[in-house]
Amino acid sequence: METGRPQLSEKLKELFEHHGLDDEIRLDKNGVWFHNDRPFKNRRIIDFFNRSIDITEDGIHVLHYGGYAYPVIVEDAPVFVTGVVFRGFLQYETITLNLTNGTNELLDIRTLYYKNNALYCRIKNGTMTAKFKHSPSYHILERIEETDGGFFLNLCGQKILLEGTRT
């Protein structure tokens, strides 16, 4: 059944899983791309990688362009939130995320969680994780309140428990 997700050839998948690829491409926990442990410097290549990151049906992150997919190591999240835009108020509020993959997406506040001192959410219909960079994280966390059960965010007219912060 075709899922619309990229596919890796069995040979490439086997090489990747057994660390047999000559060229390792890695995205570190801060959103920096590396080739064989050397950071990429070319902005156009970095932007291309950010726009091309995807995930296979079996959970392998890949650079996907056209019909070609190449496996990459992702240390944390494959996409980063670089900005947030608040519109409206209370239940009419929406929050638009600016993402490193070149897209904008409405935040589903039910997917927010906190882990290892960082804020995360799910994007692309829940198929991928996005990690908030510092500045957009602060804009969201300005709405935090502490209560007996943990930390809550007042967003979009709702008081939501921030997963990962239960006391």
C-alpha cells in the first residue's frame, strides 16, 4: 500500500542500519548539519537539507528529493521551530509556527511537550517532531502557570498541561 512516505532500498537500509555507509549525514540536537563530523557551511545546502528532511514508514529519517531518499542520523528533532506568530485571543487565538523546512503550520497545542529543558510539538499531521529554538520557546512559555499538578499553558483559550512537567 502506497503511503506517500519516502522509501529506502533494502540495500541502502541495510547499510545504514549496520553503519556501512561511507558518507554519514547528521543533524545534531541544535539543528546543525554535519557530513562525516564536519559541519556544512554552504547555506544553500543547509536549506536544501532542511526542506528535504522526511521520515520513512519504518521511522528512518531521510533526505527525500523526487524519488530519491538518503538516510540521515537525527540526534533529536528533524525540524526546528524558528518563530511563532500569535493571532486572535482566547478561543479564537491561533499560533502559526515558522519551521526550518520552509513551511508554516498551525500549532496543535495538544501536541506540546517539554523534555530535556526544551519545548517540542508534533507537526505534519503528527508524523514528525519539531523542537522549538530558544526565542520561539520563550514566546510560548511566557504563558506558563504553575499549579499543584504541574505546569499549564494558557493558549488558544485553553489551559493545557505541559506534558513532561508534572510535579
